[in-house]
Amino acid sequence: MFCRIFRWLPFFVGIALAASAPQWRSRSIYQILTDRFARSDGSTTAPCDLGFQGFCGGTWSGITQKLDYIQGMGFDAIWISTVVEQVSNPARAYHGYCAKNIYALNGNFGSAEDLKGLAKALHDRNMFLMLDVVANHMAFDGNARSIDYSSFNPFNNRSFFHDVCFITDWTNVTQIQQCWLGGEVDPLPDLNTTSPIVRDEWRTWVNSLVANYSIDGIRVDTAQNIEQSFFPSFGKAAGRYPAYYTSVWFFNNTRATSGNIVYDFYNTSIFCKDTSLVGEFMENHDKPRFASYTDDMSLVKNNVAYVMLKDGIPIIYQGQEQHYKGGDDPFNREAIWFSGYNTDAELYKFTKQMNAIRKMAINKASFSVTPFLTSMAKVVYYDAHNVAFAKGPPDAMILTMINNNGAHAANYTLQVATSRFTPRTPVVELLTCTQMMVGSQGSLTLTVTGGTPLVLYPYNLLQGTGWCGS
């Protein structure tokens, strides 16, 4: 298990041109499936049937035209699909994970100038660009026993790949790292990433990619299928699983209890050295949309607040802010343009609030001895259906109370005996602008209405921020 579930470029090959880990810590990321986000013609009616597996027309220039929409939610980094040339089968190529030639771009997404233009437009806004990279395998349209290895660039020889075998046991590390994904038909030939030649080729390629297109970070896909020595500068960092699994399990079921959420915080504090670069998410292009499990908006908001305000770098997948409800792949890859890029959507505005709160806390804690971003969140209260966690120094701390009771739950009051706020100081619940006083021992009395999350912050730090009329 690794604390950093996303492989940022500096940890991959130490490229000086990429953004550094400290620069990434304060960011929040909006994940884009390039083909399904925005078209160059700006269409909001272009056909893209739910579940369609093929190209719908999303492009890099389309993304450039919609940066106001992304930045309007408070995001200052985007993560886009892989950019390299794919196999010819559109059903395998539209998402970008079936590479044929890593030294050519995916022409369906645009030209080299379009990709450079996207990077420049982002940097002009002080936003970062992160790309997906698939280092584990190439792809072939056809049968696994009759692969034309010369069709791959640059890995154009059988010797660069592991022998044909397919993963049947996901508890077997050797299988996971050496056997192939896919099947006998349309396989994903597994690269031998222990080979010095293969490693050198990847280093050469990724250096040129960053230099040519001004890339700020890399996320490595199928990282569990690659031996960890491929990522040399990860060292001995301890780790854990992403919060996705515990959060989805807890928030989509009002009968679930908080044990796994609490254990996740506890396990992190014991085993993790640095949680500030963990990529946290509740949806992505490989998992069912959270709204496919429940349509309860209070549960959705609790999950968003949990992801956005705990440790690490929050990641929101395109369409979450529009409450998209697609289930398993490919139904979780809906075209975002059908929403009309609605900035009045309830979750668009809620996500914007969460981003603003996080940015405010980061900025206000800059004077403190304990930085907000590198401090680990701690549970200060829990019961079967409620968890309160505090992050940051006591004089510049956020306390987030989450629950899975749902929108139809009766209102209730909780007593938090030790909040970690400075005793006898006023704090404000930022979503309702309710002011309250911290007790002499740091206690707080909190009222939960309609199952919504609570976010509390020191009153004195709100001056000049615009929050709650300050």
C-alpha cells in the first residue's frame, strides 16, 4: 500500500521542468475524459448516446474554451486522458488507454498546437496540467497469439514484453505484475518494465513529453501492475488505500456504520508519513457514479465534503458537479456538454464552496507554525453515523462533521467534548453562517439539519474573506 496513489512526475523520473510536490499540495484537480468533455465547435447537442463506445468529438481545444467553467468551481489543475496514438478500434481508443505509438499524438483530440495551446491557457490562469500515462502495456487489435510487435512504437520487438499469460488471481503479485490485461482477443501486451531498455525508453519519452507540451504532472495508470522499483524515488513511503472504498460504502447506505471511516483515519495516522499528496476521489472513469447508488443529495454532499476537506489533493471527476448517475463503464462516461455546463447546478455551487473553504484555510494558516496542508486530519468525535475530523492548527483549523443519515433524517444535536479549537473562542458554521462559542475545555454543541455536513472555522479569520457577510 502506498500513501500516494497517484504518481506525480517528480516521483516518476525527477524532471525539473515539472511542478514540484510542494506546488501540487495546494491544488485541487478536475478530472476530464477528453472525448466526453467539450467539442471544438462548442456544441451542447452533438450526439453521444449513453453507453456509446467510440469517439464523440471532445478535443483539447474544446477543453481550452471551457476553462472558465472549471476554474469557476475553484479548480486550479486538470487531469486529462492519455494523449498518445491509439489502436484503430474506436471502442478501445476513445478513452485513451490502448496505445499503439507513444511518440505520436491522438489525432482525434487535436494537434500538437492544440495541446500546447491548452497548456498555455492553463498556465496563463495559474492552473496545472496533468496527463495520464500507461506505462504497463501497449494494445493490439487482434489475437494474442499472432501479435505484430513491429506495429508498436517504440517497443517494436517481442523481447520488450512478458510472455503471454492473463491475470486470473488478483491476489498473486507475480501475476499482477507480469501477466497481461485484456484477453485472447484484443489483448494488452504487458511490457517488461524491469528491462533497463524499457525503462530508459520511458524516461526519454516522458522527458520529451514534458518539455514539448509544458506538462506539470503525470498520473500513471495501472500502477499496481508495475513493480515498485519502476518508481525509484518513491523510497520507503508507507501508505494506505484511497478513501474511495470506505467513503462510497459509508455514504451510500444509511444503515452502514462509521467504523471503516474512523479506522481509515487511525490507520493513516499510524502508517503514513505524508498524506498531503494522496489523490482523494469519490468517482472516476472506471467506477460507477456515486449518484448511481443513491440520489439523496445530503449523502452526496457529505461525500463531497469528506473528499474535499480531508488530507490530500481532492479530485472531482467531470459530471459529478452535474449529479450524473451513470453506472458501470461505459455508462459512467457521459458527455458533459448535455448539461449545458450549468453553473447553477446544486453540486456545482457546493463544489465551489468546498474549494473556496479549502483555499481559505490554506491561505489563513500560512502564518501558523503548523501548516494546514501537511498536518494530518484527526477524528475528534464519532458515533455509528457521524464523524467529525479536524485539520490544521487550532487557531486556523477546519472541523468537518459528516454523517450518513440522509436528507429525511430528523434534526439532532451532538456534543463534541474536545473539538481542538482554541477554548472560549467563537467559530462559524460556514454553510449556514451559524455562529457558536467553543467551551472552556474545547467543547462544541452541533446541530445537524436534514443530514447535511457541517464545516466550522474560527470567526476571527473570516474578516475580509467575504464569508457570511464578513
